[in-house]
Amino acid sequence: MTGRFARLLHLGGVVVDVVLDVPRIPARGDDMLASATEVTAGGGFNVMAAAVAQGLPVGYGGAYGSGPFAALALAALAGRGVEVLQRPKAGLDTGFVVTIVDAGGERTFLTSRGAESSLTAGDLREVRAGARDAVYLSGYGLLDRGSAAAIMDWLDRLDERNEVFLDPGPLVGDVPDEVLEPVLRRTDWLSCNAREAYRLTGERDPLAAAGALGRSFLGGSRPSVRQRGGILVRTGAAGCLLVAAGSGTGAAGAAPVHVPGFPVAAVDTTGAGDTHTGTFIAALARGADAVAAARTANGAAALSVTRHGPATAPTEAELTQWLSAPRRS
């Protein structure tokens, strides 16, 4: 790419998703037969797969193991053309997530952490951001104090020109303030869903939460964030709320802009947020403004939930054709 940046450097964790389709979430002590099962790479892989599908090269700088789950994850990364920048962790396997998808397409996660949560400062010494790299971080990587310290140390040495994207994740409430606050200070783009926005702000209404995040985030001390970064709050089928610097919406205290979603019949929402994030980053890399990038990401997420599986992001050609198709108002 010749636009805003040329590669995504991903420091999140790749795990293996064990996906079970069930009619409903089982009650405590219940037993239930799944109608379908899939074992596939997931976690940070979904963001990388979405970015690659949109034409953005990706380097994976996170940790991974040396067992059978790691082998599956590495094969998936190689299949998408993602460059792996670390050596495997001996004696550890990559973690896994049991993902339960009910008849309405909603997903519930049970996570078992593995090698991806054991990132050290020594691991990251060999991971160097190029001048035109963007950096992706996940809140999952901030849960372990050792990994969090390694990431914060690495961020301290990162050039100010490198844009940082943070997805805080559903467990953001478990990230200590002394970790989250300095990472947020170095973050340019914060992308979260409405539930995560509530956990960050205490505001249950997504619009109020997006406004609160915009005021605290864009009112911070880093001039570069006020010029190029912003807030995305994903609101499912409704689309997303955007407070973006440099687009007329980014002044501290400005009202969030609603970027509408696309109505579809969802069959599996697993990975939709990751698809949104990876596509948004790739659209910015091509030079799109924030509103256009958010609309493109909304389209990719909508198309992804019409397909079974966690890594179902459309290609650039598929998405362009789908977005250009006529729709009823």
C-alpha cells in the first residue's frame, strides 16, 4: 500500500477457537449436543485475516507455543500470508477458546490462556516497527502483568509516527489502571463494542459512552492523537459511533457521529468485531477518511455475520461489490 501506512504490526494473541453451534446456552449441570463443531485459528488471527483480505500486509509479533494448537495457528497464519516475527515458546502450547454460538447467532466465550499470554521484553526486542507500520494491541495482552510490562516498555520506545490501535476486549475491567492508563495515553485509535465502552466509562447508553470516551481520549496530552486518532464504539447491527480527530468530529466534547450499519440475517456473530477492526485499519491505510473507513468496516462486519465461523471477513473485491449493490431504503 502507498497510503497512510503500509503494514499492520499485530502484538495481540492468536488462539484456537473450538466453536460449538447449539440451540441455546445450556443451563448449569445440563448436557447438550452441538449441531456443528469447528476448530480453527481465532483471537487476534481474525483481525489479521480481515486486514490481509483488504490488501494490508501484516506481521505477527505476538507469542505462540509449540504444541498442536500452535501448529494449527501457524498453518492458518501462513495460509493468509501473515509474517510471523517470533520464535515458538518451548514447552507451551497456544491457548484456546470454547465458543458457544446459539440459534440467534450470539456467541459466548470460555478462554484458556496459553503461550500467547507469556510475552516478555526479551521476545519484543526482536520486533521492530518500521517507519510506516501501524500497531495493533489487544486488552487480552494486558491481563498478565509480565506481558503488560513488556508491551508498555516496547511502546515507550515506539516512534511517535507509528499509529497505535487498541481493542480493549471484554475483560477490560480486569486490566489494572496502572497498565491501562499509560497504554491508552499512547493509543491513537480505541475500538470497542458498547459493552466494553460501558465498562470503560460507566455509561450504559452507547452514545453517552462514546461521548465520554471522546472527551477523555481526545482531550488528552498527545497532540498527534487529537490530529489523527479517535474512538469507535461498535453497536452491532446498528453500525458504530465515531468520534474522530481531523474530521470535524474530533474536538473534545464533540458529539459522536453515527455511521449506520447494514441490515442482514445474522447466522454467527463470532469475530464480527475483529473483522470490523481489521477492515477499518486497512481502509485507513488506503487513505480513506474515518467516516468512510467506518462505513466500510460496518459492511465487512455485516457480511461476515452471514457466514459461519470466526474468520469470515470478505476480500476487498467481495466487499466492494457488496457495498455497491442496490438496497431497499
